[in-house]
Amino acid sequence: MALAFLASRPGAFCSVREIVDDLKLPKRLLAEVLKDMSRATLVDATRGPGGGYRLAMDAKTLPLSRVVEVLEGPVSIADCGDGCSLQPSCLIQTGLTQVTASIRKVLDNMTVAELLEQTDTPAAKAILSV
Amino acid sequence: MALAFLASRPGAFCSVREIVDDLKLPKRLLAEVLKDMSRATLVDATRGPGGGYRLAMDAKTLPLSRVVEVLEGPVSIADCGDGCSLQPSCLIQTGLTQVTASIRKVLDNMTVAELLEQTDTPAAKAILSV
DNA sequence: ATAAAATAGCACCAAAATAGTGCCATACAA
DNA sequence: TTGTATGGCACTATTTTGGTGCTATTTTAT
């Protein structure tokens, strides 16, 4: 939600307060998340009055897969690595890998910009039009 | 894993003990899961000596989406219903719905039979060849 | 008949993941 | 130099999920 918000104000630095006021998110939590995204260079940050966050790239070049990776680690539906005790007898590891690849492709092929474009409710559009 | 196992023995009733011995799964847990699948008519069950479970349909006609629905409820990446307090200000609900639909399509288009076909490790193949 | 093999049901516990907070340090601009 | 804002990190709390205890009921081979 926050990235879509930033995408709607390209180039402008938006503070956590602004974002939270519009999107009704827990302030501290959003701050943590944006810190993570900043570390991952998904967003730029500036401090002090007038500071805040902005997308570090064009939203059209930011696939959801990248966002998911930053927030939750590698895209996968199961941890099928060597650490899994079931691996020796697992009949579906290879198949699940393929499913994961397909899902990853879905996330690769949708960007934050596209996510934002779909916004269609009046209340949401009102937020964007400010 | 269990459904792939059953798919490898079409028509035959397999007991929880047999499955667990081959797949090295916690017995009680698999029993719970198979009960759920039985209630959802994904598998047939028979009791008594020689009893067990078998797929209720051809594995080729059993998409993973159906399995996921039985085990985890409706396929979705977020609970965007009316119950969500963020809905009024959510910029991405519609977009996420589209992503969910795409992922659902992935799961619709892969069957338990296909999952099983991908099995390629020697140890796993040994289980199938018995 | 009856004992053994197996599922049915349901409550419960434990571990892991996730949502959310406390607290302080650091930077920046008016 | 003061107020605004991010940076970092540990911590708590809640939810979800993996897993268990126990008992009842059904089935079939002997």
C-alpha cells in the first residue's frame, strides 16, 4: 500500500506521517517496513523537516517479486532446501519448484505501477487526487 | 505428498501406516490431514483391515487449487474482504485481486498427476516402483 | 463372537511466524 | 539549537500452524 502511495506521488518525498494519515496504517509499523525498504534501496530516504521517502526507481520497473523478496525473502511456497528432513522421501519437490517458478513469473510480470493503476474505489481515488 | 503417493497407486486403498512408512511423515498428523480430505471427498476411505485411502478421482482431474482450498481455504494472498479495516483507504485491493486470480490460474492448471510426474530423485522413484 | 486394524471426531498443546511497540541515536533544515 | 524526521535493534504480543491425546465407531479376518 505504501509503495503504491509513493508511486502516486512520483519524485516527491513523503513522510511516514503523511502516508499514515492517508492510508490509516499503524505508524510505527509502517516506519519499520519503510526502513527495510530503504536498506534494500527500494526507496530513497531523507531526514529532517520536509524529509521522508520516495521510490528509488520508476514504479513501472518495480516488479512485485522484488517487493516480496525484500519483505518476506525468496519467493517460494515451501522450504524445500537441504534443511528439509522430508527431502529424501519427497515425491513433489521438483513439482513444487515448478509451481513456485510459475508463481514467481506472475509476480515478475506485475509492477507497482500496474498495481496502482487498478485502483478503482471512490475513497481510494480520493486519496490519489490530492 | 500423500496425494502424490495415492496417485502412484491408482485404485488401491493405502493405509496411513503404509504411507507414513514410505514418506516418513508424522503418523497422527497425516491421519488428520487425510480425514479432512476425506470429508472434502477428495479421497475415498474404507475402514478395517486392508482399508485405507485412495483418490476419489483420476489424479489428472485433480488440480492443486482444489487441494489448497481443502487444506487452507480459498486461494488468496490477502484477506481483502469487508472485514478488513484498511479497505476504505486501500489502494491495491483490486490489483491484489488480479494477482490472486493469476496465481489461482497457476494452481488450476497443475494437477496432482503432473506433480507426481516430475518426481526425479532416485530415492523418490524407489518409493514409486514398489 | 471377537479381536485387531483402521478411520472419525474433537479438544488440546507447542512451536513458529507475523504484527506491532519501546527506546534511543542520528541527521537535517529552518 | 530546536523540532522534525529517519536509522537501528531489541523486545512483546498475537495469530497461525504443526503436532498430540484420547476415545468412539466401523470393518473384516479369524
